[in-house]
Amino acid sequence: MNHFPALLALALATSTLCAQDAAPSPGYQIPTLDLSMDTKRQVIVDREAGQYLGHPSTVLLEDGKTMLIVYPKGHGRGAIQYKRSIDGGLTWSERMPTIVSSMRREFGGSSCGRDCIRRGSR
């Protein structure tokens, strides 16, 4: 006796029931807007040949125009780069010194970076 049609029907019914048991819709939809081709809205904050500069963190200050950005020189790690914008992100300063780079200058060019944090010393 061929049980294939009954098994197929059971499999289809089970998959339909499982799909209905999926998490309920939150009742709203988050709109998305693809700006990848709208180059008029894109600003290049920094560029360095052969170097990945990404994973930025930004903050907009209370004046509504000043923005600060920090990002690692490398993919998720590396020396921290810091820049400022005074026009809401349309233009950006040159790279500015960070606390770590200032400490290196002040203490004779040596810094222990992440190792200091791990060991609990500064």
C-alpha cells in the first residue's frame, strides 16, 4: 500500500499549523528606506587607502548641530579615531587627538592600551 499521499498531506497540514503558531505580528510595521543609491544624502566622514574605517558611534549634542564620532582604525578594533562636525554632520573636522593619544604624548609615548584595563592599572 502506498502511504506517500497521506504522508504528504500530513506534512503539509503540519507545516501550515506550525506557520500559524509562529510569533504573532506586533501590530505595526517598521518602515525601511534604502538610501544606498541616494548619494546626495551620503557624507564621507573619513577615508584611508587600504584601511577599514567603520563601526562608528555618534552623538548629537544639545545644540542640535554639533556631532561627535568615534570609530576604530580597523574592523571592530584598533586605534580610536575621533572627529567633530559643527553643521549636523555635513562636514567633519580632521582627526582629533583622543585621550589615549594625549596620554601617550604626555607620558613619553608609552601606553599599555587594553592591557592596562585588563590588569586594572592605568
